[in-house]
Amino acid sequence: MTTLRTALCQFTAGTDPEENLRAIDGLAARAADEGARLAVFPEAAMARFGIPLKPVAQPLDGPWAEGVREIARRRELTVVAGMFTPSSDGRVSNTLLATGPDVEAAYDKIHLYDAFGFAESDTVAPGGEVVTVDVDGVRVGLATCYDVRFPELFRAHADKGAVLSVLPASWGAGPAKLDHWTLLTRARALDATLWVAAVGQAPPGPDPDIGQPTKAPTGIGHSVLVGPDGRVREEAGAAPELIVADVDTEEVAKVRRAVAVLDNRRL
């Protein structure tokens, strides 16, 4: 059996990138202590939504990304974390940095959150490239938050050989939004018959009501690990939480033999 021990690192990012980097280091240390080889952090782990993003954006060779790389090196695992990088058109890119032993890649969010009264595209430029990485011989696809509403991306991960898609998010609160989150993460696992590790921001405040909309998508928590058969294997609550679990790659092959939706596609 081939497994990839994966950490879902749910926390609440603030407005200070350096403070958030320290939080990432602490969670990465705990993940490594539990044997994780891959540690997934939320979208906007660098700095939360709801503040001007252009002043905090840094290039991939800037100090914040270098800080994440140093954490990955010191903890001897691969880290995936959401940050903001400058875009050539004056906006920023919503970027996932993936870095670790023999891993160095970045994914710019393709599908921007222009929904429920929020217009991410006002300040964020869309990406256009499907990105996968290999972690300890396991191929992993990268996706971000609103991407989960677009099954084509997850099937593209599978077509590139991925058996796990990671989905850092900062999900917007509101009526039925938790239902959307749970339904969509499970559906994407079934669409592509792969594992989905969806890691959300924990909402700010001591007693958040995730059923009430917020001005910016600052998270609802409820990170989930979904198996290729669509069953939720692990789920967090709303508060900050660390979940470490094994992703069994052989289960993907078993499910794909039973339900060959990728082979049966006609369109």
C-alpha cells in the first residue's frame, strides 16, 4: 500500500504576513511530529481577505515565500500555502506556493470568486495553467477555493496522473454555504475519482456565525478529507484545527476500476 501522510492545517490568518508565517511554522512542526509528508494550509494564508492585497503581495522569490521554503526545509515536508503575488496588469495573483523536498511550483487560481456579492477579479488576475506536483512519488493537483465549483479542473488533475487534489480555501460565510462546501468537495472527488484535501480558513472572532454573510470571504473552517468514493474521511469544525491522515493511493485505483467515469467520458 502506498500512502501519503497529509496534514490539513486549518487556522485563522490575520493581516500581518510575518505573524501568519509564524503560525504556519508552528503547525508545520506539529504536522511533522505526526509524520506528515505534505502539509496543506488555507488560501490567503499570507494575509486574509478584506484588506488591500496589493501592498502585501510579494514575488515568489520574496521574503514571505522564502520563509515558507525555509519552514519546509527545516520540517522536512512539502508545504502548500496560499499567498498573493504581483500581477503584470497591476492586480495581484492568488497563488498557491508548493515547496518541499524535490518540490517547487506555484499555481495561480484560475476561477475567481465573482459571486455572492464579492468581486475577486476587481483586484485579482486569473491564472490559466493546470499545475500538479509529485510528493514522495504521489502526484498531487493544486486548486483554490472557488475552483471547486468547476469539475473540469479536477478531471484535468486526474488526466495528469493526480490521485489527490489539494484545495486551500477561504470560503465565504452565508446561508447554506457550509452545505455547498461539503457537497462540492465530495462531488469533485467523485467526478475525478481522487482524494480531495480541502483546507479552509477558520473564521475570525470568538463566536462566528458561519450562516451570516461577511463582506469578504474570511472562512468557515470545516476542512475535509474526502476519499475517491466521495465519503468524508476526516472533518474539522469551525475552530482552528490540525488533522493528519493517510491518503491511500491504491484506493484510487480500486475506485476507478469500479466506477470508470474518467474512461467512460464522451465529452
